[in-house]
Amino acid sequence: MSRKPDPSVVRVAGPWTHRDVSANGIRLHVAELGEGPLVLLLHGFPEFWWSWRHQLTALAEAGYRAVAVDLRGYGDSDKPPRGYDGFTLSGDVAGLIKALGAPRAHLVGHAWGGATAWTVGAMHPRVVSSISVLAAPHPLVTRRAFRRHPRVNSHVLRFQLPLYPERWLTSENALQVAKLLSAWSGPKWRSAPEFDEVIRRCRQAMTVPGVAHSAMEYYRWAVRSQLRSDGRRFAEAVNKPMQVPVLQIHGALDPITLESSARDSLPWLGPSSEFRYLPEVGHFPNQEAPHTTSRLITEFLQKLS
């Protein structure tokens, strides 16, 4: 039987600095690089902070303080048994901004990280300077998409089962993570030299004890809350236009987040918002087209300064 990796295995060496930050009652692991206005990078599933490695260096070179965080339950951050609801996750990010000593931050989020960025923008607008989201429609659009496109979101329904999804994800050293990354990405990235390393590191990160369960709890709350009072309160809380500009980046080949869903986020966009569509890119623009994605984010932020 293979040994489960220690959480510190996700502290990949690089030009960045790793440290722990206490926020919202838990410990969050971050990788930080550069000086200037704070840009907080929020990863998606099935990844961890390292998915932002290209943006960390690009943003630092452009004069920003770039910080990539392992979200609650992921990587080397704490993995409490609860707190995977939208209210608490947005509180994690708002608390992290304050703990990092900044009054405000530019939020950049992919998939679940993007959904969290939208939520922070609605619930904690005073700490948000701008929002950039990749493969992440507004949370209320995503809710509707679960019902309208069940085949596209079949994985979401599978993840509602107890225990089985965690076993499925972590079996054979998280082989399913490799299959998901391959199925959700564009063909150019799958043939790229770095893809094998991405697969290896994400599989390793998913087998850190507690990560698979925590990752599934994000999906479980998102679906089950729709039938509960906390879900109704969440919908009311996020149903307001952003007060800041929003940059949407969407891959043309994304099989699980449809372009129509991304464009349906229009009612919640703030002033001077932008939409960028990337050909030959799937669900992971920050990794599949790192230079283009970094340039789009940097140019968007520079317009706001």
C-alpha cells in the first residue's frame, strides 16, 4: 500500500515564498511573490495553489504582490470538517486579505476559486478592487446550469454520493484526477511537455489526507443548499451587481463550463467589465495558455491603476 503524502509536499520550490496565514479561524498556506498592489489567486478543482505558478511570476514582474492560496481543505491549508459553504469560503478570502495587511485586493479565481471571487465581491465589497474569473460564471448562473445541462455537469451529481467519490478520486494514486484534467482540457495542452508534471503534482496533491473529502464538500454544499434556507440566503446575498470591474476569461473548448453560461453573467458585471474568449483552450486557461492569460490579467489590472 502506498503511503499518503505529507501536506508539505505541495510546497513546490520556486522564486516565491511559502508561509502560513491565520484567517477566519483556520490556517491557510500561501505562496507569495513580488511587491505592490495585492493580487490574490484562487485555484479550482482538482488543483492547488501551484496552478498559478505562471501568473505568480508574471504579476510580480508587472509590479504586483501576487499571492496564491491553497483554499480551505486543499494542499497544505487546514482541512476542517465543515465550512465549505459560500458564506464561510468568502469569509476565508476576506479574512486572508486583512491578514496579509492589505486593505483591498484584486481577486483572480479559476472555477471554484472564481465562484468564490464572485461571492467575496458581493458579500465583502470593501476589500475587493477588481475581479478576474476564469471558467467561472456567476454562482447563480452556475446553479441554473446544474439543472439545465445535466449531462455537462454529470460529475457534479456523481459527487453528491457519500464516501464513494472520495474513494473514486484517490484510488490508484488519484488516477481519476489525471483523467479529469485530460478530459477537461484542450488537445494542445495535453501534448505540451509540462502536462505530465501537472498530472503528477495534482494527483499527489489530491492524495494528501483530507483533500478529496474537502473538495467534494464544495460540490455537495452547492447542490444540496439549493433546497435549504442557507441556499436561499446565499442566493439573495450574491444577487447584486459587482461594484468593481470584472474580467471574464473563457476557453472555447471548455466542456464543463459553457460559453453561454459565462455570458449569462452579464447582469452581475460591474462597470468597465471585459470578456475574453480563448480559442483552442479548455477548462484551465491559466495553465493551458499561461502567457496569454497572464497578459490579459495584467493589462486589465493596469487599466484600473
